[in-house]
Amino acid sequence: MFIRQKQNASGKISVQIIDTSGPKDRLVKTIGSSSDPLKVEELMNQAKEWLANYTGQQSLSFGFVEDEHFVENLKNGLNKVLLVGPSLILGKIYDEIGFSKVGDDMLRHLVISRLVFPLSKLKTCEYLLRYQNLEVSVDQIYRYLDKIQANFKQELQQISYNHTLTLLGGSLSVVFYDVTTLYFEASDEDDLRKTGFSKEGKHQHPQIVLGLLVSTNGYPLSFEMFEGNQFEGHTMVPVLEAFKRTFQIDKLIVVADAGLMSKKNLEYLSERGYEFIIGARLKNESTSIKDKVLALKLKDGQSALLDYPGGHRLIVTHTTSRAKKDRRNREKGLQKIEQKLKSGKLSKQHINNRGYNKYLKLQGEVNISIDYEKFGADQQWDGLKGYLTNSKLSKEQVVAEYNELWQIEKAFRISKTDLRVRPIYHRLPKRIEAHLIVAFCSYKVYKELDRQLKAQKSDISPQTAIELMKTIYQINVRLPKSKNIQSVIFTEGEPQKQLMKMFGFQTD
């Protein structure tokens, strides 16, 4: 019999007792399940206790003296059991990127902990003690965070940049920029953490704005944090200028969402030699431009190039799949405001151009109705997508580069879910930035794990690989004769062995 940890569809880990004595493995008992690593550890201890009692009862009736001696020798010789999967595989990637050049193991522990068990600093201390046999205090971690914020941010971003440049063949010509908001579990504002518009609906929480720059394929290049009430469009230029200055890059094509590119930003970028690709808001353009776009009468897969004020170019494309999606979204939006209108939840304050409220109109002083004519007129825009650029790239290249923008959206999604970069529990600006430095390094390791898995033609995701790493242990046994310590890597099954083999580790 043995104890198995099995991940459920819900993401929780079930701790089970498995009997292997028959032709097929048989589930004897499920001890419990949890998504909390510390609770899982508690369930493992309960399982060991149950198994000890069960095997003890069995030995009274069916045990052999030789078996009892073997078990006794094993118990006496068992020196230490450590979780080593993450430190072996993720540590190898960490070293290959070059982060170990900062010359301190604490950053390695924090980065790997963020990938494996993204918890609070106190929980991180408990994880390091239980799984790595490392005794680290919360105060030590905080002092170290102050150290990396003061000394290592630039160096770590340089290391990440150099590694990314190698992966891209020594050339970086296109960067992608986006922002997100990160909220705090604290009620008080300060100079940095200010209440502003939150993309997560956490308007009542103090927050910061995080600007992130990534390369093709989504490798992180640089980040900056801004006051929580900062307008997103004002964040891009400082990040780009700092990046260009730090890494001494002459020319860059910047790809960003339309919401970040104000007219002032476009002028600023053009004046300083930047090329850009942004999503154009076709329905917000001048009447002249809109008439030209609609006159194109584009069909599925067709595109066209239009001249645009300022010497820029407007590329317009049409796809049937986008048309279906646009129509579906319009109909859903209409249904929502119809339901609100019937329930009497709409007032004059809702008459604005935000989202699908644009289909509302006011009759007299108090009567609100839906402008179905405007709803029908929007149908002519279904399937159309615009791209504004001052680059010399072809239409096809512009569209292809813009379509890579999902990589940065994925970066934010992974950071907020798998790495749990939010909420942030720190109060001091330097600690907040240090927290983001650790998350930045963790995401770089995550992306490199993803790249290496794909290079091995593996079909498992980085997150699945990390879950497998959590079931790879090192058992240290004191040999009964020589008294020497023998270390053995223990894996629960074939997937773990294959993962270790992929990264150059032997388990036999």
C-alpha cells in the first residue's frame, strides 16, 4: 500500500490510500482533499498515521519477521524526506536564465516558492521549513526584499533581457505593452496606493497600476509601477523611454491596445522615432474615415489600406468569425439593457456612450427607451477590425504583429492566477516593488519552462508540470552497516520520471 496525491478537476489535491497487492491498484480510503498546501501536508500526516495503524494490525496476523526487520531498519535509517522536484527542474531553468548571477540563494527560494506555492511571506516560511528543511524568518524575507529592490531590479531585468535576446536570435524589433491594476488588502491610501478604476471590480481597495513590456512569444522585458489613480495612457511613454535608455535600443515597433494610444501619445512616439501598431476604434473615427471604411464592402478574409492623417496608415480587415462574435456580443448587450428597462433599473444617468448604453435614448424628461435603429445600424460594422500604424510593414505583417498582443494579456492572466501576484499585502512602496520583482523573475522562469516543454514536444502545460514536480521527493537513508547517507530520488509514477528525463535528471 502507498499514499497517493491526486489532483481533482476542481484543482484540489486528494490524499488517498492505494492497495497494490492485487492485479489492479485499488482505492482503499480517501483521507480528504484541499487546495491549501499546508492542509494537504496535514492530510498526508493523517494518511501516514492511518497506514501505520492498518499495517500494524495486518502484521499481527500476517506479518513475517523479515518484513518487520526491513521496516524497522528503514524507520531507523530514514534520515530526511525533501520535496526536490521544483528545486531541481525550476532551479535548473533559473540558472540557465542567469538569475543565479545575483549570488544569493534567497531569491531562488522566493522565485521557486512563488511558482510552486504562491502564498504570503509567512506561509512561504512554513513551506521552506516543511518541504526544503530551510529555517527562514519573515523578517529575513522582508530584509531581503528591501535588498533586491535597492540593488538588483536593474540587474535582474538585464539578465532577463539578455536571455530573451538570445532566444530571439540576437534581435529585438517589436515590443508589446499593456497595463493592469493590482489591488491591496488594506483600507488606507497613501502616495502610491490610490483608489482608482480597477479592472477587477475592486474599486474600494487601494491599488497600483502595473505597466509591463514583453517581447514576441511573451517573454517579460521590463515593468514599472505607477500610482493607482494614474491614467493608463500616461504610463506607456515612461516605460518605453526607460527601456530604450537602459538597453540602448535605437528603433522599436510598439504594439499596444487602442485605449493606451491617445493622440498625444502617438505624436510623442512619432517625434521620437518609434514605430507603432495599435488597434483602431473604427466607429469613433471621423465621418470621412468611417464612410471610406464602409465603402470598402470587405468580405471574409479581405483587407484594405487607407491613408490616415499625420502620414499614418489605416489597415482594415474583415472576417466572418469576427462578424459572428460581434453580432453575438451586440445581441447579448441588447438583452441586458432590455431586462434592466423592464425591471425599472435604468435612469437618466444611464444615457451615455458606455458599452451598450449607447442604444438608450431619452424621450421627454423621464421616458427611457431603446434605439433599435441605432442597434440595427451597428450591424454594418460586424466583422471589421482596424489597425493604425506608421511602420513600413506590410498589411499582413501589421495584422500578424498586432495579433501577438494576446501574449501580454496571457502574461497578466498567469501572473494573477498561477503566480497570485494579487492581492498585495505590503504597505511600503519599496516592498511592493520588490514583490513585483519576484513575480517578474517567476514569470520569466514560467515562460522558459513553457518554451522548453514545447521544445521537447511535450503536450503538458507548465502548470501541470509544476504539479508533477510537487510529487518528486529525495529520500535520505542512513545505511545500517556503513552509516553513510544515501540519497534516492523518489517519483510516484511514469509522468514524473518522464518529466525528470526531459530536463536531464535520472531517477533510477
